[in-house]
Amino acid sequence: MKLLQLTALSVAILSFSAINLQAQYLYKFVFKGMCWQSDTNGNIVNIPFTDQTIINEQAAGLGLDPSSLTLVYHIGADPHGDNVDIVRSSDGAFILHEFLFWFGDESSFNRMALTNATGTDIRRNDQLFTQNNSPHTCDNSHGMGTVYTSKKIIGVTNGIPYYKIEGTLQWVVNPVNGASSKTCYGTFTATQVMF
């Protein structure tokens, strides 16, 4: 019986540690971009958008209050790379993937990130994937664009590195629900640790 209690306690402690470790790698994703598309007259027009635009659009599609959501950069979210996710603002619970930044450091594809000698400055060129239909994304299993990411360790607290992350992304959006195709470009920063 004591062994069972000790095992249960160990699992609880490890689960709590994993939750805390995950939270250390969620950074607020601040974005500013532009999409170009055809209007009803066939003219190409540009439409600016930000991280708040993305949150508002996804919240409307999900029937959620936008103030309850946050857009985060999730370091190491997947073995293939990092994700930009929408999470619940109160506790960081996952809602959906907005962008997947994958394969910039993937040995099976003979790709390597550029790093300095100490590993505190990392530069990557990733493929950008999108997995849901929204005004700025489309569900697709193929890379829809590229991302240049710079991750710099700006400090270490209790053995946990803290990053300044910034970069550019460009991607296409296939026509969805009668809208024209789009080409999008933007810049981002992520420095504020969430939760």
C-alpha cells in the first residue's frame, strides 16, 4: 500500500513539474502584418492585421470571448519545431494551433539551425504550416510559407533560460469560403513569459 501511495505521489510531483516547465516556454506572441488579396472588382488590396486581429477572428469562429484568449510562441512544442498557439489567458490551456514553425533544424532533412559557440543565439529558417481555416490561415498538410526566427537567451533563472524571440514570416492562404487567395507577410516578437 505504501508503494502505491509513493508511486502516486511521484506521478503527481512529476506532472506538476511538467506543467511548470511547459509554462516557462510560452511567450506572448506580438505580431504585425499585412495580407494582400483581390477585392470584388479584381483589384489587389492590402489589409493590415495584428495578433489581436488573429485572436478576434479565431474567438469569433469558436464562439469564445477574445479577452479570454492569448496568442503564444511555444518553444519546443513539437519534435519538429516551435508552434504559435492560441491558449486560454487564465491558465495557458491549449485551444488551437495558429502557426507551426517546423523543420528548420531537422537532421532527417539535412537541415541545421545556425548557433553561436555557446548556443545562446539561434537562427532558423522554418517551413510555416497552418491547420485551420480562418481569414489568415487555411487547413493544409503542406508548408504554406517560411519563417526566419532569431532566438537569443537573455537570462537564466533557476536553470531555466529566458529568450528574446523575433522574426519574419510570409505565407499564402488558399481560397476559403469564397474569399480570394491571399499572400501575407509579418514580423513578430516574443519576450514576455506567460503564466
